[in-house]
Amino acid sequence: MSEDVEMEETIRVPKDRIGAVIGKKGKTRKRIEQIADVKVHVDSKTGEVTIRGTERTLPENFYNAIQVIRAIGRGFDEKSALELFSDDRYLDIIDLRDMLRKRNDIRRQKGRLIGTGGSVRKKLEALTDTHIRIYGDTVAIIGDAEGLELAHRAIIELAGEGKPHSVVFKELELQRKRRKRAKLLRELGINLEE
């Protein structure tokens, strides 16, 4: 006798982000449902979003739908969040409360991560090829595995360890050059590890 495993998960999204999960005329919710072959129920009053798989839902699509909704809940727009349906894009959420205990410290470090007019966040994104959103007490990152790791480490160094921006940016610039060189060599079919 085969036992069907029903895929269902409920996550809480900040109430001010519920509209973004639904989208204009329900467009975002419908798009997630179509891509992942899931059903999405949004309770606007509680902020709870329930994702249910259908008989055709692949487990990886179910998981990605959850990640897309989490990403939208952390401040990403639909386009950036939908990248999580790609095989090489991932979501990482860093809770600043895990590193910093005092509200003033969290507020100050968020300011350091954002920068004037978003300049620090934009530079981090450019150097790591990621998307970064700072929302509430969290920093959320969407990127490939390598970019995600670099951005995560940079955020920990800036917010948790208090390293100067110049030190963190210099290291990221070196890593970016190494990644570009390695990619070029791969494209040319040159393997330096032999």
C-alpha cells in the first residue's frame, strides 16, 4: 500500500508584505502557483501564507515556492524572488538579532549595511553578484552559491565584527577578480588544477 505524502507548509509573512506576495490583481501569487504547480492561500489578517502541493508538484518546486514567498516577505520584488526557481539561485536570511543584542546596535549596523542612499548595499550586490535586502532585523540575500557565501561573510564582517567597509570591499574585489579569471579559464577550457 503506497502512502501519499501531502506537501503543505504555512509560513508567516510581515503584514506589510502580504500585498507583494499577492501582487497586483493576484498576479504574483498566480505566477508562483503556475511555475511551481502549487496552491497558495494568503490570510491577509494574520500574515500566514499556506503553500500546498498538488499531485503533480515536484518536491524541489514546492521548496522553491516556499523560498520565493520568504524572499518576498523579506523585501524582494517579484522578479528577484522568482530567480529562486533557477537551479543555481539560493536564499540566505541573516537575523541580525543573532549577532547583536541591543536595538541601537541593530539600527546602527543596518545603517552601515545600507549606506548613504543604499550605496553600501549596492556595492555589496555588485561585488558578489547577489541581490540584498535589509528588512526589519534581517538581511536577505539571493545569489549563486559562491556569491551567497561571499555576501554572507561580508555582512557578518561588517555588522557582526565591525570591520571597516574598505577592508571588506578590498577582499570582495580580490575575490571578484579571482572568480572572473576562473570563469574565463573554464570558458577557454584551461584547467590549472592538472
